[in-house]
Amino acid sequence: MSGLSGRIGDFARTSILSASAGRSSAALSDLQSKVADGKAARRISDLGFEAGRYLSTSAEIALLNTYSDNAKSLQKQLDSQTQALSTLTDVAARARALVVRAQGIDNPNVDEYDLNGQAAGLLDETLSVLNARFEGRYVFGGQVTEAPPVGFGTMVSLNLGTLGVGGGTLRVSLGASPINVDIAVAPGGQPTEVARNALLEAARRNDLGIGDVIVTASGNLLIRPSSPDSQLIVRVVPPNGFGASVTTFAERAVPPETQGQSFSYYWGGASADIQKIALGDGIAQPAGIAADQPGIEKLVRALRILETLKAAPSLDASGKASLASVLDLINGSIDQLGQLVGVLGSRQVLAEDLAASHELTRLQLQDTVDGLENLDIGEAMTRLSSNQTQLQAAYMMLARLGSLSLLNFLK
């Protein structure tokens, strides 16, 4: 009985050894492959309970990479604007020197000096800088990217005459296919505000080429086109009885009548609406500035006045006063352009610091991922040697059991 039991036991041991050898062979093959590519896990499921930490850490690394890319892109954008503002500051400095020199000349429009011509050249240079492009986008256009943000069109001046004194209704005809707008004002009312609101409402409902309606210092209305290429057609329908009149003029050729700031040169999006770029959790910075900044506006307005200043045959009291006001505008522009450079510089420093911080954190997190994902070669080689020894031992045992003769087995 013991012989039969022994033979049955040999068969059982053979089965167990064969299964064990198969498992050891598979484990050894897997370990050899891992040693070859240096990876401890080829599938997330191989990480077991560490899979959650691996996924969350990898997601955080991807987010940090996005923040770093944003920071680098923002730095380039801000750098291009800083360089442009530096150029504008240089233009303003040359304009200031032009004005100071003109103040000491009886007739600064003589051929040898040509105040208007030099101012026109500086204004052309300013417009060129403000319409510069960077990576396919207009640098100072804000969110509006399909057209140059700075330029001059044709404006219409609407003089409402005596409409506000006795009150009444004035009909204004707008557009090539005329749309009539009735402006009704009560006696002693505010005709400019009533007219402005009526014209803007008509422009909202219909494509009339009207971009804005500006109230001037003299109480007139400047109707500004929606783009430099828009052709404004405005008529006062007679008989009106109010002495109202319409004047069309090239916007660049005539200085703005408005008191204070005038952004009639700008066609882009507002600085306040510029998209903010995420640089970190809860940290976002505007992607630069638009050309609607006061420092830029002062420079453009000053150069427009200089370009059209009448100084022949000599500067009169009005001309001298204009030069003094232009000098104030330019000095204010230089100060505010410097402040803008400081603002952009601080944003650049923030973006640079955050990018460096993100890179340090990313490297630390990558160490964690590598620790989960990569193989410890020293430990793996020890296991590889142990597995090879175990597999060889199993094969030797199987060989010994397999060497039993049929006669010995039948005994």
C-alpha cells in the first residue's frame, strides 16, 4: 500500500512542481521585461493600491505644465508690449523736444523746421507701433484680433443749433438707404443727450456704420464710424427750423473737440475686457493691455494737435497756448507710459517666479510618479537571480521525477 501511495505522491508532486515552475517562468519573464524597459508597472492596475496616488499626481503634473506654458506665453506677450511702450516713450520724448524748440520759434512751420510735418511723422510712427503684431495677434488690440486696433476714419459733426432752447423735433436721416430718426426735445431740455441716445439706439437696431456718438466741449455731437473704412452718411432733413448743421471731416486732420480723454483713434477691445491667463490655482493675470490707456491716448491726442497746429505766418496767443497744453499732455504721457511699463514688468516678474515655482513642484511630483512607475534595478536584479535559482531547482526536481523508469513506477 505504501508503494502505491508513494507513486501517487510522486505524481502529485510532479503536478505541483510543474504548476510552480510555470508560475515562476511567467514571473521571471515579466521581471526580465521590466528590467529591460526599467518600468515597474506597464498598466495602472499593476500599481495596486498606489494607482490612485499615481493618477492624482500625474493630473497635478499636467496642470502645472499648463500653468508653466501659460506663464511663458504671458512673459513673451508682456515683453513685446514693454518694448513697444519703450518705443512710444522715445517718441514722446522726441515730441517734447519738438514742442520745446517750437516755443522758441516765431514761425515753427517754416520749411527748415516744419512742426506739422515732424508731428505727422511721429504720429505715423506711433500708429505703426500700436498696430504691431506678435505671433499673429495685434499686440494692443485686446480681444479684437481681426483688424488693426488703431486708425482714423471719417467723422461727422452734428450741430443741434437752437433745439434745446424752445424744444421741438429734429429729423436726422442716416445711412445710404435712409433711416429717419426723430429727436424730440422738450423746451429747456438736454438736446445733446437726447440726440445721442436716439442715434445710438438707431445704430443698435440697424447697420449704419456708427460706432459711437461723442458729446464735445462745444455741445456738438461727433458721430464716429464703427471702423476706419465705414462711410457715415448723416443728413438733417429740412425744414428743421433749428439752424442744425452737419459737417463731415477726416478724423486725423482735425483735433478732437472733446474735453479730457478722446479714444477716437482706437477700434479694438477694452483693456478691462482682456482675457486673464491662469498662472496657478486662483492666480490669473491679464494678457497685457490695450491701446485705450490714458498714457497712449495723451500722446496720440498731443500729436494730432501738433500735426494741425496753425503757426503761420507766426504763432499767435492761441497757438502758444496750444503748444503749452500739448507739452502738458506729452509730459503726462511720459509719466503714464512709465507707469505702464512698471505694471507690465511686475506681471512679468510674477509670471517668471510662478513658472520657476511650478517647475520645482513638478520635479518633486515627478519623483513621486517615477518612484511608483520606475523599477528599482538593484532590488529587481536580486529578485531576478532568486527567481532564476528557484526555477532551476524546480526544473531539476521535475527532471529527477521524470527519470523514474516504468519498471520502478510499476513496483
